[in-house]
Amino acid sequence: MKRWTMRLWLLMAIVVLAACSDDDYHYPSVKLEFLTARSDAQGRLAQVTTDNGETYAVKQDDSNLKVGADSTLRIVSQYELLAEGVRLYAVGSPVSPQPVTADAFKEGVVTDPVEPVSIWKGWQYLNLMVQVREPQGVHRFHFVEKKFEQGELHLLLYHKAENYTQAYHQRVYLSIPLASYLSRMESDDLQVSLTIQTYEGEITQTFHYHKQL
């Protein structure tokens, strides 16, 4: 089973672009957000949908990212709204695999701690921003499906840190896809609970979704 691995010095180079000094170049009025992107037959990003459900054509992609043809993917991007679409200045890939059950982890489920920064609802996604204390190490993330029945989904954040030398904090961006659960719902509402192991102990937060997001 594939696990999402990140060397954190590569994690969010995109964020560096948002941290220029007053003497550096500043982009026009841009946003830094999670987006759901779709590619064309040549693998170029052709369309993006915001977490408010607004869809725009990609008029210019400065990242020149190439992906699989006619595919859908989750991205983090600095973008500018134009008259007829958007311009993407930089594109990063958040951790966004489909949740799997615990038996998919042959070595067992690992829940090394993280420091939650923010957790919020997105467009058929649950978004997270967390910090880890070993930014130079290898970190493996995934989402564990603990229970899915009767309108309730219980998830657990899988995190395995392979370098335990604690240093300064580094942020990690994650986005849990929920569309497959919403499509299988008999009712219109889904309650999603996410459990995270923090440096202070385990926490659980619950969110409510509707099929017609």
C-alpha cells in the first residue's frame, strides 16, 4: 500500500513565495488556498474549483505543472482571479490520499504526534494544517478509516516520523477527500470525526457535511 512521504524541506516551497520582504517582488492580489484541479488531454491544469464551490478556467499556469491526462487532483496554489479565469503563480501538492482501513498498514497504525494549527471544512474535503518538530526528517502521512456506518465517519491521522531530532517547527498541509463517502450515503448528512495525536495528547474534532455541498 502506498503511503504519502514528504521530506519537509520540500514540503511547502510555495509558502516561501508568500513571505517576501518589502524589498522583494510582490505578486498582484493573490490568494493561497486549497483547490481541486482538473487537467486536459495534455496533462496541463485546465480548471480549478475552490472550496466555496466556484469553478474557474486556468488562463495561465506559471508553475507549468504536468500531471496525468484528464485527471483530478488536490493542490495548494497561489492564484489571481482574472476577468475570465485564474492565473496560477505556484502550485504545491498537499497530502491527500483516500483514507484506508487499519488492515492496510502491515506494520500497524502509527500515530506520532503533530501540533494542529487549523482544521476546517472544504469542498467535499476536510483540510488540515499541522506542524511537526522534525522538519529535516522523513514523515509519512495517511488517513485511517476507523468506522463508516449510519451517517458517521471516524478517521485517524496516521503519522510516522523517521527522524526524531527535534528542531524548529515546519507546517504540513493535508486534505482528506470525502466525495466517495458522501456518494455512498443513504441520508443527506454525514458526520465526520477526526482523531489526531498531538504533543499534549489525543484530540478529536467533528464536522458535519451535506451531500449538496
